[in-house]
Amino acid sequence: MGLLEGRRIIVTGGASGMGAATVRAYAREGARIVSIDLNGEAGTKVAEEAAKLGGEVRFERCDISSREIFPVMEEAIEWLGGLDVLANVAGIERGATPEDVTEDEWDHILDCNVRGTLYTNQIAFRHMKDRGGGRIINYGSGAGIAGMVDAPHYSVSKGAILGWSRGIAGEWGRYGVSVVAMTPSIWTPMYEAYREREPQRVALSDRIMEGTDPDRDMGPVMVFFASEGAHAISGQHVGVGKIGSLA
């Protein structure tokens, strides 16, 4: 039996990067998974491939910053037969110097990264409270700790997730819900896109561990925090990578 045999899990951002690595890692350990992402084509492909590794995997296309996430997650939880773990990995990054951040860019980043965290966490909590507990794994970033000079609005959004996660850990712990926030600095497709977009301003180049891989380096960590072995760890920022060690 896998470490997550019988665990009912929702993963957001499951179409690429660390979200896709999480879906694959959970499938290998025998979990029952619903993956949610706005990218339907890539999300479906990842889910289909992960299902061959073990467990059961279903994909749903949705923007987590929209209130459409409420019925989508409710349907997912019904299919799962309950909810043990929410791995809220979904997030976006956009670059701009502080003086050039527009209101639209500010809203776009915070809507996806922060509002999406609010919505998914609230839905998960209601179900976990009813069943006597569960696990929420949110995604901050090293940028939320150290800042990011050429994407300060991204840093704000990730810092907000870190503060939110510690706050709800204190409040929801009484119901048996534990909460952690990952602060990874892992080489992903998002980081590759950033390097291509801003070749002269790769401010994170000394913070990302070159050669790191989402499947190898984040997958096992995500499995542990979804397992029973991590039930007593809550309110923590979990660093994986260089800057994450400052958490």
C-alpha cells in the first residue's frame, strides 16, 4: 500500500510545474485525486498520465479566483467521498518594476494567488470541520519572504499567503485542521518563462537551486505533508530550496 492509500485529495494548479509534480506524486502513493487548473489541455494530459501511476485521478477545469470554484470543488468532494487534503499549488507570476505595476496587474496577481487561496481554503475547511479534521497545504514562495525587486506585486501576494496560512492554522487547529505553507525555490517552467522574459533582470537566479526538479525535490515533500505522519505540523512555513530556508 502507498503512503496515501485511500486519501481524498484536491490539487489546484495541477497542469504544470509543482502542481503537476504533486498530482503525480500523490497518484504513485495511491491517493484519490481531483486536479484543478485553468489550462484544460495540459491538466487533462497530466491527470491521464498520473492515473497510470496508481490511485484515481480526475481533472476539472476552473479558475480558482472565480466563484465558479465553489460548485467545482463541491462536485469534486462529492466524487471523492470527502476531503482529507487540499494542496493549493495554483499561482501566477508577472514581472514589473515597482513604479510600473498597474492596477490591473496588481489585481490580477492578487486575485489568483490570494483570492484563490481564500476561496479554496474556505471550501476545504467547511468539509474538514464536519469530518473532524484535515490538511491544507498552501503555496507561498521565497519571494514572499525576501521580496522580488522586479515583481513586487508577486511578492506581496505570496507574503499574504504566508500570513494567511499561519492565521488560519491558529484558528482552525481547534477543529483538527492543520495548515502549512510551502516556500519553495525550485526550477520550474514558470521560472524558465521568467528567465526568458527578463534575461537582464534575473533577480532570482541566485535564489533558485539550479538542477532542482519538481518531481524529485518537491513531490516527496508534498507526499509527507499529505500523510498521517505530518498531522501534528501546523502553522509552519516549509522551505525547500535556498531562499526557502529563511522561512
